[in-house]
Amino acid sequence: MSPELLQAEPTDPRGAGRSRPRARRKYSRKAMCFARDLFARATTLDPGCARAWSGIADCCAFLYMNAGRHAEDLEQADAASRRALELAAPRRADLRGPRANGLVVLGETARGLEWADRALALDPDDAMLLYNLACIKAMAGAGGEALDCLERAVRAGMRNLGWLEHASNLDSIRSHPRFAELMLSLAEA
């Protein structure tokens, strides 16, 4: 990514309303719009940058799920994830996750889970990919698989307790005893 893209005003992800969910949602929407705009600027500088298109897809899917379910966010997530995959080498697991996420958000759960499984087969030990796939599988209603991915993500080095505490797409597995055990092990680490 070019240096001028990084000259925008910095944000602090730990700021804005940690104790107030409404403030946190507002901040998250603002942060995702900011990130989406940075990725869009990156695509104007390098239209062939698959990671930037993938970033747009992630941000737009987040906005759709957490900030009003606007059809244009969903359409942009779908188009950006398709573009990222057109540009990427066929064996890029990191770009298959956003496509899986977009398909689940579109309601194409079975196809989304297929994409998630393909990404997992390509890179089964990547902590960040495993965390993202856990979120996708939880949203798709595959709670056991989501917990498996989360446990593997922690074993592979994922240590961000805040993500697990606040990621709304993990809500479907939050009450599971395995999730509680995972949270406890991360808190003690």
C-alpha cells in the first residue's frame, strides 16, 4: 500500500465507548467506513491489488451486518470479493475468507461454507484465517465448526481477547461452554 494512503488521521480501536455498546457500534461503523475508503483509494492507485478489493469486501459485509443492512453495502461486498478473486492466484486462502463471508451474508450459506472450507484446506494453520472462518461459520449456524476453528486459531497464536468479547458474529456460540473455556484460557494467558 502506498505511503500516502497511510497519512489519514489515525484512529484508536480501543477508544469510543468501550462500556457503551451504542457508542461502540457508532465507532465501529465510522472505523469501517474509514477503512473501506482507504481500501478504495488503494484500488484507484493499483486497480490490480487483490488485497485491497478483499478489504473493501470485508468492510462492506461488516457495514451490512452491523450498520443498517443497506443493500448497497451488500452489493459492494459481493462485487469487491468477486474482483479480489478474479485478480488473485487460485491458491490464496486469505482472499477466499471474505468471499465466504459475503456469500453467508447474501444468504447463500451452503456456498459460503464451501468457500470457507476451501480456504481452510489451503491454509489450515493461519491464526487470522481460522478466526475469520470461525466468525463465518458461527454466522452460518455451524457452531461446532466455528468453535473448532476458534480453538485452532488460539493454538496457532491468536490472542486478541477483545475480538472474541465484542465480535457480534460470534453471538451464536457465546453461550457454549467451549467458548467460555476459550475466553478463560485467553484471559489467563
